[in-house]
Amino acid sequence: MAQQLIRFALLVDDYDRAIAWYTKMLDFEVIEDTPLSDTKRWVSIATRGSRGIRILLAKAIGERQLAAVGDQSGGRVFLFLETDAFHRDYHGLKAKGVEFVREAEDQPWGTVAVFKDPYGNLWDLIGPYAKPVEDTP
């Protein structure tokens, strides 16, 4: 049996606020925004042109869910955004005002920086690591 992960829920405090941030700051696109009731919507977003996983923006209801907004992973990096042009996207996000809590650094598996969304969720921005070209004598 073939399986694939297609979506996960991300708790937010307001649909429109979340849509605005993810589409303007990260350039995600709204895949679906369907009203289910007067207070509930099915809002699915994804990276532009993605055929992969989607994020379901789930409006928090009640004290327990509201307390978990921005802390679904207990303070660890929760989401991983991969790019093929790290420095372009890193500097572009900074120019838009995205808050980075750890600046860019090279790791053996790639270049990474950590930013947070308006709720406090931590994201890794990850790009390919390119070994510096050594000077030849």
C-alpha cells in the first residue's frame, strides 16, 4: 500500500491574519479556503507551485488549543522550508521583516537559518551547502 503525508494542521488565532502573513512574507499560496460554518473554514496553504505537503490553518478553539498556538513543538524548530537559493531567500525574507532568531550558518548537510512566524513557531530555512572554492596558488 502506497502512502504519503499530504497535510498537517497548524494552529493559528485568526485565519485572515495567518493567510496574510504566510502569503506576503513567505510567498505561499492559498490552495483552498472553504467556509464550513460561521466560524470555521478549511484553509489550506502551500509553497508556491508545490505538489507536496500542505498546511491546514486550524483556528484554535478553547484554552488548550489557544495555549498551543506557536508552541506546537515545545519550543523546538517545528517546520523546515527548503530552498534551492538560500542567500536569495534569506536576504529576501529579512528585507520583508521576517524575524530570524539564528543567523545563517553552514552545516555539513547545508546552510541553515532559523526564523519565527508571527505565532512564535520556529522554522529552519535550509539551502544546499556549497563548499567554498579553495584558492589555488
